[in-house]
Amino acid sequence: MSKLNSKAAFRYGQSMPLAGADPVHLLGAFLSEISETTAQASYALDNSRKVRFAQYFTPIAVANQMAAMLDLPARAVVGDCGAGTGILGATVLGTTIASDSMQDKAGQYELQAYEIDDLLHHSFRENLSRVNDLAVDLFQPVPTCSLHGDFTRGAPGIFQEAYEPFLDAAILNPPYQKLHQSSDLAKLLRAQAAPTPNLYAAFILLAVQMLRPGGQLVAIVPRSFCNGDYFRPFRLWLKEQGAIDWLVRYQRRSNVFRADNVLQENVIFRFRRGASQPSEIRVSLSDDPDQPPKLDTHVPDRDILPENDDRIYVPATREELAAIDVNRARPCSLADLGLTISTGKIEDFRYRDHLSVEKAEAEAWVPLVYAQHWERGQHKIQWRPAVSGKPACLDVFDENLGRRLAPAGHYVVLKRISANDDRTGRCHPAWITPDCLPGRRWAFENHVQVIGPAIGKSLPPALAEGLALFLASREVDLVLKTISGTTQLNCNDIRRLRFPSKADLVAIKNGEGKGEHGAASAAL
């Protein structure tokens, strides 16, 4: 495991030499106090207000981790964009001041903070006053601080030709909220930089614009930005601006913002503006921010940011890295195999009046395939007229509906929504044959992804079965986990996988070459 820097040592409780006042003791008390102030402020806020401002308060363990990732110069201006109670900015200043004290040096620091919710300004000032007290107790220079309102209000000025970036570092837990593309902010970012589908990406984009060359940004964000198609222009823009050199992945979705009951996989990343992409990227993995990393290593940048692929891969284990290497060496794409993938075209809530549990006359109805028609690990579906309380017989009442149907045949289907955990895996394929369903036409519900031929009516039976078995392999499961941190399996995630040749897929079905499609399983 790589050595952590001096500030990170506070994070994991390592003992360090003291000089004069006891920085470790004072810092511990300081962090406890700002954490308590933040918890009280969060508790006092009405839930509707939290939703309005997309407020998810940073736990002190996460704030410590993020602060440890910044490497501030002796004179630095730090931006806390979307500051809330100031826990991130205060933690950066507090840990830096304590570290300076222990190294018998003094730095001059300034915090530029932005918080739209004025109900949090009192708690912010309370936390920053504790920073001042800590500096005085440790005989360090007292940092200066400015608190502003809505961070996005200054966006037009940031893109002016005469604008001069002034931040040496930025630290963010930005609001997670859809950014309406008709808003002035969305239009500005689309015209000046890149379209951003969510407010958290907009905050990062603006903060990057405010960084001086060489400036650092550390942000905690959902993993969705790493692979979603909507975030592709933002990812490309970010890569053009500098380098990502450190990623922290929290694998358990419920552990980071548990105080706010947020179920979402998050990553922290460090970005340096204007820097060339280093040949290695540091990757740290934790189940829980209160625990030291299970994995802290350096990974070749091509494994995280591969050429000819805009996505950001965030591996959790060496086994996942091995699976990526194995899969990238596969000879075929889905298109090379003559196959396509699409999402089921029937949204059942739109057809409630035309669904029943009873089969009508032969030409008047079709079977509707739900994701509940097969269990995880079951590779062939068992269709029933009703499943999980849902009727699955669809009345074909007009020609427009007929265009949404597929001819009976051989297909591979995937569950679009999964639990994304080690117990169930990421990809849950099954194959369908004409003996699985009645009728000459079938319907697929919107939570089902369907793989079929680009030309023709259905897959060759042996290819369908071999393809389903390959998609159920450990290799594919591990690769998909590095790509996506959401519970949704997108069609593009499958399109970008690599596959064996048709002959090798058929061989898998026939039981030949077992183990050839599995990923390497090197243990950590």
C-alpha cells in the first residue's frame, strides 16, 4: 500500500511527532465539533428544503479523506463550492494548519466559499470560527474567508475573455440535481464548454474554470458520470482540461451518505488543471469511509482512461483489472457478430387497460416478457400469463402497437435493472426459444434489454445459448462493475463489451473450451 501524506495520517489515526501544542489532540477535537455542528444543521432542515437545494451533507470521515487528497502550496486560495456548513473547507484548513504546525512551518490560506441556502450560513460561520481558534491555539496564521451565495450566479463572468482564474484548489460535494436544459445555466455551459445533464457536473465544470494552471480539484460525485452517455461531452471536456490522477471508490452504496438515506455508489477524484495525464493513476478502495482503504495502489492510466474509449473505468480489485485486459483482447464487438441490442418497447403502465391474465383469441393478444419472468442465474425464461402480480397478456388493439412487437424466435434477454452487488452479479442474461412463449409475435417490457440479429428474425439457437452463457461469465460481470456504478444496465454498456467469435460462442454452448471465457482471478 502506498504511503499516505502527512494530512492523511490524521485520517487513519497514525501517531506523529508533536511540537509545542498538541496538534493531533486539537485537530481531533476540532473535527468532532464541526461534524456535530453539521449534523445539527442537517437535522434542523426541513426535508423539502433539502430536496429543493439537493443537500446531502458530507460526513467527517469523507471530508478527511478529501482534504488529505489536496496538496496545498504555502500560499493558497481554496474554493468550497456548495459549502453547506463549510465542513469541507473547514476540514481542509484545519488539517493543513495542524500539519504545518507539526512541520514547524506556516502557510497563508484563503477560503472562497459559496452556499445558496442562507439558513446554513450561521453554521458555516460557526465552523470557520473554529478554524480561527485552531490556528491561534497552534500559533499559526489565521486564514481569511469569504462567504458568497449562489455559486452558479457568477457563471457568465467565468467565461469572459478577461476572466483570470484565482483558485489554487477546489473541494466539492456538489448538489445532485437534474439540470434542465432550457435553463440559462445549461445554455451557457453548452455554448461555452460542454452540455451537462446534472448540476453536480455543472459545479465541477465551473470550478475547473476557476482553477489556476496546476490547480487541484477534489470532488465526491456519483459514479454515473464515469460512463453515462449523457455525460460523454462533459467527460471529453474534462479530459481536455487536465488530468485525473487519483480515484477513491466507495463500493457499498449505502455507507457514504447514510445519514441522509442516500443509496448511490460514489467516487472521489482528484483533478489537476493543465496537467498531462500521468502514466499511473492512484486507486483507493473502501467499503466504508470510516475504514482505511482495502486497496491503495497505482494503476496504468490506460486501464482507467483507455484510448478510443471516453469512459472512466474504476476497478475495485486486481481481478477486475485482469478481466478488463482479457475482455479488451476479445476479437468481436456485438456489431461484428451481426447482433443488435435494444430496450423493450412496451411500457406496461401505458397499456394497463389492455393487459390481462387471460389469453384471448389467437391473433388478438401477444405474450409480454417481463424481467420477472426469469430469476438471476436461470438461463432460460419461464413465461407465465401473470408474474409478480403483473398481467402478461397484451391485447393487440391497433397497428401502432404491432410495430413494437418482435417475431417469435431465439433471443438473449438481460435485466435492465440489477442490484449491482457481489451476491447477485451485474449481468443477468437468459435466452428465449419458441418453446418458451406462445404465439408468432412477442412483446418485451421496458425493463428488459433484448439482443437479436441485425438482419433476420432471430438468432441461431446455439449462438443465442452460447452468448447468454458468455454474458453470465465472471469476466463480463467484473468488467461491467468497473464501467458502471448504477443499478441500470445500459445498451451501450453491452455494445462496448468485446466478445469471442461466433464459433467460440457456439463452443461455449456445446461445453467446449470451458473456462476460456472466464476472467483471470488473481487475488489481491
